[in-house]
Amino acid sequence: MDQIIEAYKQKKIEISEGPYIVTGNIPLVSKIQVVTEYHEPVAWKKVKDIPTSEAYFLCRCGNSSYKPLCDGSHYDIKFDGTETAPISLQAERQESLPMSNSMLIRMDAALCTSSGFCANRRTSIAEVAARTDDVEVRRLAIAMIENCPSGALTYALKEGDAEIEVNLPMEIVCTIEIKTEGAIQGPYWVTGRVPIHRFDGKPFEVRNRVALCSCGLSQIKPLCDGAHREHPIYVDI
């Protein structure tokens, strides 16, 4: 019994065939995209804290009537949670974007959820990467990178330097994305290097920013691939 109690005190997310099993009293919050008048996301705004217990179960199939918590709907729909996300290290997959002398930006396309923070109607991260000798351009690039929920984008000051990561709390964020049609449910944004244990027992790299699928439709489970936008779940704000 003591071993079971200690296990539930450990801060981690365990992926089951059904829900995500969260232990260790990890805070659960809701955040919404801050967008421009053109619906371009530029920042995140906290909406509220979501009350939880020391251990809780997050819906993974997208069909719970008690979102974000699981209500067992995965049994009814015969949810297939087979994990297909890459298990290689991010450093092995990254590609460097065209660089200046002031900044090195790397992209891991396998993690991209197309959240929209890295582009606007005037430019994109790929275009600004080579112009970061300009301090204003560099600030824009850093903002784009640090708001990326999946961690697909990272940066260092120069080749060979360690990557610089934004200081984020250990928490799970239920994200809300703003589209022209309305507000929709986004992925779970896991921050602060929370350990994630795969159900199939394969290793999962601990990272500062991870976007977990919340709709059940991703083709790279348990990670989000942006599939929630094809069949949006609208939410009230």
C-alpha cells in the first residue's frame, strides 16, 4: 500500500489505453490564445485554474461529457489509442533554419501542430530566421518560438550553444484556440518537463513543452498533430 501511495505522489503523466493518468498534484489550468484582429495568435492568456485532486484522469478520446476529465466514453466508442509518436530524440530530428550571426533556430517538423504562432500575414519564422541580427526581428522570433506549445521550435545564440528554453511552470494547460468560426478545444499543453510514460513501454523524451492530443484524432498519438481543427469541438468562453 505504501508503494502505491508513493507512486501516486510522483509528478508524471501515464498514458493508458483510455485516459491520461496524472499523478503528483500537477496543476491543471485553462489558457486561451490572444489573437490580433486578423485572428493571428500572438500570446497565451490564463482563463482559470481547474480544481483537481492529487491524481486525476484526463480525457484522451475527445468524447467525455465531463471534459477535460475522463467519464469512460473511450469504452463506448472503442477508442484506439495506439501510440505512433516518434521515440527518437528531438536533437536527432531537428533541422536548422537559415541563420544570422545572432541566433540559431531549429525546427522539429515531427512535433509541429500548426498552432499558428510562428507566422502572420506579413512574415514567418522561416523568413525572420536569417534576419535576427536586427534586435526587433530577434524579439519577434523569440516570441514566436516561446509561444509554440509543442516545442517544435527551439533556439540558441549560436552553433554549439545549449538551447534556451522559456521558464515554464510544471502544469497541464487545457488550451483554447481562437478561429474565425469561434473558440475550439486545443491540445493539452504540458510544460515544465513533466515526465510522460507511454503505455507501450517505449521511452519518451522529457521536454519542457509538449502538446498532447485531446481529441483522439491525432495520427501521432499521444502527441497532437493539429487534427482537432478538422473536426473542431467548440467551447464557450
